[in-house]
Amino acid sequence: MSKNPEKIAANKIESLKNELIKAKEELLLSRKNENEFREIVDNANSFIIKISTENKVNYVNSFAKNLFKKEYSQIIGKSLEQTLISGLIEGSDGSGKKFNKLFSKPKDYQSFISHHKTRKKDSIWVLWTMKPGYDTDGNFIEYTIIGNDISQTKQNEELILVQKKIIEEKIKKLNEVNEALSTSNQRIKESINKHTESELRFRIMSQNMPFGVFISNPDGENNYVNNFYCKLTGLKYNKALGLEWMKAIHPDDMKSVQKRWESALKKSPMNFNMIYKILNVINGKTYKIHAIAKEMRHEDDLIGYVGVIKDITKEERLISKSKNYELIIRNSTEMMSLISNNYKYLVVNDSYVQAHGLKKYEIEGKTFAQLWGDDLFKEKIKVKFDEAFTGKIVRYQDWFDYKHLGRKYMDVIYQPVYGNRGKVESITVNTLDITDLKETQTNLEKAIQEAERANKAKSEFLANMSHEIRTPLNAVIGFTELLESQITDNKQKKYLRSVKAGGRSLLTIINDILDLSKIEAGKMELHYEPVHINNLIDEISQIFSIKIEEKGLILETYTDPQLPNYILLDEIRLRQILFNLVGNAIKFTKQGCIKLSFKLINKEKETIDIEINVEDTGIGIPKDQLTEIFKAFKQQVGQSTRKYGGTGLGLTISRKLIESMNGKIDVKSELGIYTKFSIILNKVKVVSSTKSKKQDNIIDQYDLVFEKANILVIDKVKENRNLIAANFSNTALNIIPARDAKEAMKLIKTKKINLVILDVNLRDLKDCKINELVKMLSENRNTPIIAMSTSIINKEECEMEVDFVAFLSKPMKRNELIKTISKLLKHKKVRKKRKLPETGNFNDSLKSIQLKPNFPEIIKQIDKQFIPMWDKASRDELSDDIELFSKELKIFAEK
């Protein structure tokens, strides 16, 4: 079947028609999309530009058009340089050149940031992006250039850089400040540490004060209050800190106190002084207080405030009742007045008026100076008034002349009277006549002076009595020693030893009393010399060894190895102290041990501090007796004098001697367990010495054979002269006795004197020509002089120009006498032979002694009279028996 050409043609036309319609629809749709796209692009906030391959502008959006201030006709179809770039002023970063280079590079994605100024001088930062465009076949047809305004971002970046620099500068300054703060904090910390201890002491002390104490920081906030503060306000401690303390202020006074406190904090120097009411938060009671606060400064820096609050409720009640107060003044029997702050009399009572012989109106309204005179007011009274107006109570005594009363000695009291604001507005003057009391006081002072003179007379009496008793004791003990060395009968020797022991005991009592009187009179002199500690301890151990063994005790000694060998002290007095303490320890200990120790407690360059302890396991001392035992003539209550003996002077003397050596003594004890005496000697000098131990046993081992020599003995007591002569009766020494210096000078002119023994009793030297005698002796080959006395010599008192070569104390020991003379006169030593003395020699010795009664009579009298008296005195140890025994001995020795 053949095809119909017409139909085919019609079909083709219909097909073309449909394609044409479809193409038209697609074109319309494409235009619609393009219009929609253009509308979107035109309203975009970016610069959008399309450039053809011939560098012609095909499209710009309205945002870009407005940027360059041109119309579309001036842009579309024109070259990029003619249209857009000419609308920009090239920035310093070369933006124009960068723009042109966009088209010289390959057709790829490119971008850069440029900085421009418009013709209106506006600054703008733009991020440009160029994107090549292609058709559906992939052919390059155009450039699309998109620019975004990033000016705000750049500004933010610049602000950030600026802020960064500012921050860096601030950090640098902050570091400097921190470093300065660190230094300041360290200084403050050191200052705080320095004052912590004193602040702690202040806080402890303030807890016992009868008024409130508070400490505030520089902002006025409390950081400390004492117990009384809390008690007065009712606030607990933590509630009274900071500004919480204001809760205790009474509501009526709250505003005024706050205002005054804040005002005071702003002033320097700060002076808060106010009276106000507080309401105790616990008991609800109202109190009126007087608060005072002052600033605290350290190195001129304010560190806070310290203040006190005092309860003046009772005082204020009296002051508030002014009429009653005035009535009290006017009706007082004492002289009373009220003085204003300009020194005027406000109120005076009848007693005050009568004393002046005036009327009230003649006094009230006048100033003090007008009534008493300018001279008295300016010289004495004004300064006391001014002190009272500062808030102090002033009290004094002085003489005043009254027209009616005459001259009177008055007790005057100025007491401040405070106003409502805590300021002293007036002063009450209370004047009491104490003339009679003053006269009594004057008489009392005279009585005290009399007592002091009596005490001095007592000391002198004791010293003189010591001399008077020592003198006969010298004969008793001396002749007893002679008899003891020559008598062979054991019974007789026993009697002599008893007499000798009694004399020594009496001498010990006399020495204690004399030492005490010297100490009380301030005449005890210490003689410092090098003391070997270990030698001293050995000596004490040796002396007490027999008693230690008898009682079955143990004596332990200890010396600190760090102690030096020699120290500078008064060896005699130190030995006396230790003998007393160790002797007491042995006396009061039945079993156990005695401990004696020397310890080093402090060492300096040239001095040391020493602790000496004497401890025993004895009967102990009650606590209430620990101080009593150091008082003169006092012993432990309940102590048996008959059993333990003693006069009650040993510890008194020991304590005073220790104190005179710059030391102190303390005692600890537990009854029935132990007693420990501790001595602390401060600032004891350390010395180097080669001092050797004395050898006192020469007389015991050798007979001393003296060469011929003349010894002049000057002593007013015949028995003393005879005693010295008796001790050298069988030697070549010639003893020449003289009663006084006058007699001695006659003997010197006729005989050659090799040695002089001179009694230097001060009372006997007042009228004698000792200095003249010494001058004669000096011309006579400078004869050595030995001093002999019952006490220590004081050259200043006796006014002697004498250099003594040695000193002998009465009662003197025979060995001491012989040893001293042996150092000055030539002699030989012959070792003694152990044999009993013959009766013939004993009789010869008795003749040489020149005693008036014969020897059998002496023995008989000792046996009959003195032995029973000594037994009773040693058994009972009563002062009356000892005194009677000493008197009888004195009478016996003087016969």
C-alpha cells in the first residue's frame, strides 16, 4: 500500500508544531527561572558581576551598581576597566592590579581580599571570588565575579589586635603589681609574725580585764573581743565579729552610734569616745556604756583600732539625776565642789564655804584662779584639772592655806563627769582633811628610821657580842687543844674533847648569827678566787664520808663534763652553802642516797650559768613550809629540835649568800619521799688556774724547829697573849707581849722584832697610834705584820695604813697559828716519832701555860660543872642552855 504524502507531510507539520510549542514553553520557563534568578541575585548582599570572554560586562546586580554609583547603561556592554575598576580608588595594597590579574590567569577558581576607598572616601574591605562559566557543551562562555563586604570582620580583627595589645600591657602592669604585692605581702607577713606574740599576750591579758576590749580592722569591723565584751553585750564570740557587734546597740542609739563610728573612721588620728545604750541580746537588759577607741599604727601604717567598753550604768544613773547629785554635794560633810570645763565653780557645799570663810555666791561663778590665785592655779592645779578633763580620775595630796581652817594637808580627788555624748563636761572635787593622818605618817617614818637605826645597832651589838664571846672562846679552845695534845688519860681526853666540841658548836652558832647580821647590814663582802669544782666535790665527799657510813647512806656526785675546771667564786662561802645543804640532807635522811650534782645550763663567751642540785630521799618538807624554812630562826613545823638540832639560820644565810652571788635557790619536796634544793648561779666567770690543793697535814707529820726570833704580840687580852706564848713555849721563838700600840712602841726601841701579831679589833683601834707603830716597824727592816681578829678586817673603817702579810681568826686553831708563822720565820722540819708524851713533859707544859688554878682543879671543875652542862645543852639544844654554858665558859676562861 502506497503511502500518502500529504498525510506524512501533515504529520511532520504537526510534529514540528508540537516541538515548537514545547520549545516555546521551555523558553518561557527558562526566562521565568532566569528572571527569578536575577531577582534573587539583584537583591543579594554581595557584589555579583558577569564578564564575557571579551572582557565585557554582561551583568551586575543592584548591590554592585549602588556600590559604584553608576547606571546599568554605563556598565552593561562596557569593559571592566571602563566601568567598575574606574569607580574604585586603588588602595595601598594594590587592589586594582590584583583585579586586572584575575583575567590574565587560567580559567579556574580564584579569590583575594582587597582594601578600597570609594570616591566618597568610604573604606571597604572586599573578598573577591571569580568563577568561570561553561555552556552545556563545556565551552567557556563567561566569568562570574562575586564580592562580599568583610569590612566589619576586618574591623573586628583590628579591634581584637588593639584589645590584645591593651590586654598584654595590662598583663604586664598586673605582673608588676603582683610582684609589688608579693613583696608587700612578705613584708606584711613578717610584720604580722613579729607582732603575733605580743598580740597573743595582749589577748590573754585582756581576758581578765573587768571591761570589754575589742580590736577592729581598718574598716571598723571587729576581729577580736574579750570575754567581758561578750558578757556585757550578750553576743557570742563569732556574733560579735565583723559589724555584727552593732546588733547589741539599743535601737534608740543605733543611728547616732553608726554615724559617730563612721565619722571617726574617716579621721586621723581616730578618736571615738561616746556614751550610748546597749541591749543585751540574752537577758534583754539595757546597759549604758562608755566606749573609747584609738587607732593602732605600725611604721606609720594604720593596722586597725583598739577600744574598750565600760559599763557606766550605775554612774550614769547618778549623773542623770542632777538635782539629787547637787544635793549630795551640798549636804556632804566633806568639802566638795563641782568645776566646769572653763575652771569655774558650779556648785560648792557648806563645808567648802566655811573653810574659806565666804558666802556661796562669793565662790560659785568664780574661777579657781580667782579664788586661790593665779600662781597656785598655773603651777599646780591647772595641769591636774586638764588631766581630769581627759577622762582620768586624778588624786593627790598637798598643803593648802584656808582663811578659816588655816594650813591643812588635804587629800584631793578630781573625778570627771560625762555628758550625754561621752565628753567630760565637769569635774567633782572631793577634798578631805588628812592633816592628822599626815602627822601620823610623819611619825611613822620617824619610827621606821628609828627601827632602822635600832637594826643597825642590833647588827653592831651582834658583832661586838661576837667579839666578846670569841675572845674567851679563843682561850678555852686554844688551851683545850694544848691540854689535849699533852694529856694521856683517855677519860680526861674525853672530857677535853667534850669541852672543845661545845666550844666549836657555840662558835658555829656565833658565826651564823654574825654572818646573818653582816648580810642584813649589807657588810658581807665576797672574795672571789678560782675554784676547782672537782676538788670541792671531793672535799665535801671526804668530810661527810664518816657520817654517810654511820647512817648506811650513799653519796652520789656528778659533774657535767662540759663544765670548765675552774670558775671564779667565793670558795669559802660556796663551801659553806654546800656544807649546809649536804649536812641537812644527811641529817634528815634515814635510808637511801644523797645526790650532789653540778650541771652546765648555759655557756657564753666568758661566763657560764651553773645549776647545783642537792637531793635526798629523806623525810621531805610539807608544801606550806617550803618558804618558811628560808626565814631566820625558822624550822619546819613539827621538826624535833632535840632529835635534829640546828638554829634555823643555815638556809637563811645560804639563800642570802646565793643571792649575793647573782643566783637563786629553789626547793621541791614530797613529804616522806624526797627533797631537792636547786641553786642557779648566773654569769659565773670562767678562769684558767694552776691552783694546787693545799697541804694542811704538815704540822701532823713534822715537828717544826724554829730558829731564834722575836715575835711581838699586841693584844689587850692577857689570855690571848698567854695562849700564843704557850704554843711556842718549847721553841727558840721569844714571845714579847704588849697590851697596846703605845707599849709596843717602847719595846720596839729596845728590842729587835722579827714578826708582829696585831689584834685589829676595830673598837680598840680608834684611839691607838697604829699607823705610827707601823711606820716604826717599816723603818725597822720592814717587819711583817700578821692581823688577828674575831671578824674580817675592813681597812676603810679602821683607817689603818697597814699591808698585812697574813690573817688569823679568833678563836684560832693551833695548826693555823704554827703554819702561818712557819711561812714567815726560818725553821727546819723534823718528822715526828710516834710515842706517847711523858708525864714530866706534861707538867713542864702546864707550868709554861701560866694558868692560875692548878691542873687537878681544872679537871675537877670540868668534870663537875661543864660536862653536865654540855650534856644538857647538846641534848636539849635550847638557846638558854647554850647561852648559860657560854657565859660560864667565859667566866671560867677569865679566872
